[in-house]
Amino acid sequence: MIIPCFSNRVKRSYLGGHRIDRLRKKELPDGYRPEEWAASLTATGNPDDPTEGLSKARDGRLLADIIRENPKYLGGLESLPILLKLLDASERLAVQAHPTAEFARENLGSRYGKAECWYVISTDPGAHVYLGFREGVTREDWIDCFERQDIPKMLSMMHRIELSPGDVWYVDGGVPHAIGGNCLVAELQEPTDLMVVTERITPGGRALPERRIHCGLGFERMFDVFDYTTYTPDRLREKFYRRKVCPQNSVINVIGAELTDKFRLDECRTDSSLTIGEDEYASPIIGAVIEGEGAISDRDGSVSLSAGDSFFIAADSGELRIDGNLRLLIAAPAQK
């Protein structure tokens, strides 16, 4: 069963979004909905809109309601342990870190943390990220920077990394980071919006609520979220970096067991037709179309697709056939 979904843009505190609109051949200015949550069963936790983040199927129903009525679509899973986003940053995001699953269970009442991966789709000149502590940084240094809100010093404590299309970076729980802007990335992550933020005011000048900064932990305990491991540039790349290029008419693994045991991301490119065997994905999957037009089919039927679309495919849907001129991403839980 393939369930195509409507566009699902989510409010954030940073500016972006025009690169996502461009996928649909729309030239619109940046705004504060710079993320597309693809076939999402995850809510943002916005108290003013409990459904924010949840995708709607093309028939108008919430995808989460469809899954609730058809639990077999999850193939025995209690919940879908992944969230796939397209994230378009036109300004630097605030410095942050996400809890590990263990920390989230023990302190935040969540089954999941927020380990994530970035797969770089496109960049403009100057695109970069900050990731991981440089050698010599201590917890005391980090807290001191936060208390003084010395943002230039804070940024200097992390590695600044230039980006190009095809780059893959894994961001483990606890690792400090900030996407630097001028890029469109696919972000695959655990299905939460949990984070602590070390900037009281975003780079774009927006003041953040205190709870958004400390995630309900308080200003002292929020620093328990960070992993204070330090890295040389070579060690950082060895542990967290890969580079992927998908040839035409093929499927490659972009994010897999060599980086994480939490999720898997594949890329598919075809200019004619391509078949994915029924044994390739035993779990449900989420897809997002990056380029082109075409269709995807399973034994229940065919769904037309174009750039910017997303879809959910139920577990045990059998062989998949992809036709047309398409570049798409396929996200799945890691196989245990």
C-alpha cells in the first residue's frame, strides 16, 4: 500500500524554504517554514497546534489516523522510529545538541532521542556546518560561553566544515552542531523534536523561549545533554562523514550500518524504470522526491509523483517499480 501525502511545511525559528519551493518549480521568498516533514507521523509538540508536523494523505486524512486504523502497515512495529525532512537553511541555525535515546528515556519521558544524519542535496557558495568539539574544549568552557552568550567563541569551539552536494554527516546524540545556511539537506532522524539550544537569540534576531533553550531540564541540567568528547578534524571525518554519489538507474545506500544502527537512507535514480525487490524493505518506508516526474507502483496500484512529493509505503508491500525520470530518497528503520 502506497500512501502519497500533501506538502507538510513546519514552522521554525530560522529563515529558509525557497529551495524546497523550487523543487516544485515555485519561486517564493524565504520564510519561517523552512522544513518539509515527509510522510510524517511525528508532531512538533506545538501547544497551539497539536497536529503540526503530522502529514495528511491526499485524501485529506491524517497519515497517523490511517496507520492507527491499519496497524499492520507498520509490520509489527509499535511506532515508526524515523522522521525524514527536507531542511532548507538560508541562515545559520542556533547552536544545539539533541539527547541520546537513553538520556531521553531517563529524563524526558521519550522513547526516542534525536540522533540524525544530513545528506546534502544542494549548496550555494559558503554553505557550511559546525559539528563536534575541537580539542581542548571543556564542559566549564562551554557553560561559560553560554552564560556570557559569547557566540563567536562558542562557534570557534566547534569544527567549521564546508559542504558540497553528496556529503553525508552523522550527528550522534549529544554532539554540538549548527547548520550554517546556504544549503538544502535531507535530514533523517529519530522521531522527536527534542533539543537544547545554547543561544538565547537566534542568528536572525529571534528571542527563544526559555523552555526551548533547556527543553524543560533547567539551565543547569541542560548541559548534561552534551557529549564533551573532542575531535581532531581527521577523527571527526572518520567517525561521522561519508560521501555518496548515486549513478543513474540504480539504488545506493546513503546512510547505513557503518554510521548508525537507528535508520537507513537510500537514494534511487532512474530515467526509465527500475525494480526494487520485495525482500529489500521488510519494514515500512518513507519516500521523498528530489527531482523529476514519474510513478511508483506496488501490487496494489500506482501513484504518480513529482519533485517535492512524499509518500508512505506499508510494510510487506512487495516488489516496487519506479518509472519515469526520478530522483528519490527512501528512508527506513535500520534492520536489526
